[in-house]
Amino acid sequence: MNSQKKYPQKLSLEFFPPRTPAGVEKLKTVINELGEMAPEYMSVTYGAGGTTQEKTLETVSYIQQHTPFDAAPHLTCIGASEESVLELLNTYEALGIKRIVALRGDLPSGMMDPGEFKYASDLIAFIKQEKGDTFHLEVAAYPETHPQARNCEVGIKWFKHKVNQGADSAITQYFYNVDSYLYFIDNCERHGIDLPIIPGVMPITNYENLVRFSEGCGAEVPRWLKCRLESFEDDKESLLAFGQDVVTEMCQRLLDAGAPGIHFYSMNQTQPVLDIAKSLTFRND
């Protein structure tokens, strides 16, 4: 973990773009409430094949222009052309955006051709070629190995290639096993990878949703955790309290081990993130 201990510990947040006027107003409230934590930036997701491009742009524009926080749009490249990506980069640059989360994205159902970008590394190289250091580039990391990698070694080689193309820092897929993150960092260090790798954290608020999300993205929910969550059945209050305790303890262990902060997948909710974050102690650099 020595590679991570030299970086300051920061907190950041992720939102998804609302689809309804009511959702827009709710998110504005959530942004205001979570702003009390003074996050380094607020990222906004981007649907497969750019399906939420307009909504993502609207959301990051609001954050960038109407709040004191830095917005960081996700940018997926599957199904995109160099022309469309460059147009979006120019738009973000004009808005004063300084950070982009550069991702491959999933191939939408029925789409056979991935377009001009096959991997996230292609997107990163293109952004660097066209915009130099205009944007701080965040990339994805997978402590439990990328779901399409044959094994850990293949996964780490893909990650290193992505870093070498110009990544500035990384956010991990969420996980509930601290050792998986610690092992991943050790493996990165063995392969000469040195950049901030921030743990992505998902508060536990709903058992069924958690299992569904995890199956879709390849994140592991440990068996002991599944069993405990299942035992609460319809007792939502107890599930929330237990989930808060588990995730808070995990976050503090990560920070104490030297992780350079926490990135919360907020799911556009205030209280689960606040309840965890207010109990954490960050290193004073």
C-alpha cells in the first residue's frame, strides 16, 4: 500500500442523470445536502452507447455552473465515433470541466459494431492526443478482476496498458472485501503501476437490488454478507442499520490502510452516504 499512502485522502461522489423533472429536483436537493461533505468532485454516469448523453450533459452543466463543486462526466466510447467524442470533449472544455471518467462501456443489446473505439485505452489515448492535459482522466479499476479477464494477470496487464495511455487516477468497482483491494494494490505495485486508486463504495440499502447489480457487473457479495442481509427479510430498518455498520467499518479499514479516499456510489440518495461519511476519519495531510 506504500504507493497509495503518499496521496491525500479525498472524498468524491457519483450520481446518475435523472430522467424526470421530479428526479431532477430531487437530485438538486441531494447535491446540496451531500455538498456539506465538501467532495473533491461529483461524477455523473453515462448510459451504454451514450444513451443518457443529453441528461448527463444537463446534470454536469448544473453542477459546474450552479454549485461550487467540480463536475466529472462519465464518457463511454462503445458505439461512438471520433467525431462525436471530440464534439463532446469540446463541449465539456467550454463548460470548464476539468475531469472526465473515461470508460469503455457496455455494448447495447443488438449492437454488433463497437465503433471506432474498442477499449477504454483507445478512448484515453484519443483524449490525450486531442486535448493533452486539459482533462484529468479517471479510469475504472477492478480489485476482483475485470469480469471479462481470463485471470488476475491478464486483468492487471489490461489495467496497466490503460494507465500507460494517460490515466491520472482510478476508481474501483465496488466491493465488500477489503483484502481484494489490498491485494489489487500490491499487484499493481509489483507491475510498476503508481497512481491514486480510490475505492468505490456502494452503501447497502436494498438486498435484491444489491444482488442484481452485483451479478450484472461481476462484483462479489460475500456469502456471509448475503446470509445476514437475507435474514432481515422485510425488516428494512435493521437491514439499513446493519449495512451502514458493515460499510462504515470497511471504509475506515481502507482509509487506515492508506487508501487515497473514498468514492461513493450514491444512487442519488443522501442519507446512506451521509450516515457513513460522518463516521469516517480521514488522514490529515
